[in-house]
Amino acid sequence: MLGDAWLFSVVCSLGARLGQVTLLIAFICVRSSLWTNYSAYSYFEVVTICDLIMILAFYLVHLFRFYRVLTCISWPLSELLHYLIGTLLLLIASIVAASKSYNQSGLVAGAIFGFMATFLCMASIWLSYKISCVTQSTDAAV
């Protein structure tokens, strides 16, 4: 049982770090390029920064174990909702950014890293759900 909790924290930590790095690269690529469509790329920047802040917040919650102190919040549910909504918004922003890039390399790179971050968020959702379901079913059997 201790191994499952450790594995869950490692997966959450690794997913959060990879997601943060990819989102940061996407933000830097778009921010440093010449924009062809202001509204599309400002939306992309807002989504990436909000996702970065929320991933950092959930990472700090797991790192400092705030979930033990704030028991009135369902942390797995809030993290699931964050990842679902953030992934959907990031997917939309990446599609819009890719369609408005007009072959400018920085904007194309930002859109590609946005798609990579979307994939990492989906993988993090799937791994978190899979590990928590396996942990719950194992605990129920004991």
C-alpha cells in the first residue's frame, strides 16, 4: 500500500513537471514570435499561463501535503476537473494557434508544444485515474 502511494506521488510530480516545461516552452515560443492574429495568440498565452499556475498550485499541494490540512476540498476531484477543463482549453488554443500560424516558425513551434502539453495532460489524467482506481480496488479487497 505504501508503494502505491509513493508511485502515485511520483507520477503526479513527473506529469506536473513535464507539463510545466512543455507549457513554458509553448508560451515562450508564442511570446517571442511576431503575431499574425492578436486574439488567437493572446488566448493561447492566457490558457498556457493559467494552466502553468494551476499545475504549480496542485504540485505545491502534493509537495507540502496541504490535502491533509484542507480536508473540506476533494483534491482528487478538483485535480481531475482542472486537468479536464485545462486540457480541453489547451487543445482548443493549440488548434487555433496552429490554424493561424501562417508558417511562422515560432508560432508553429508554440502550437506543437501546445499539442504536446495537451497529450501530457491527457496522459496525466489517465495515469492518475488508473492508479487511484487500482489503489481503491486493492484497498477494498483487503
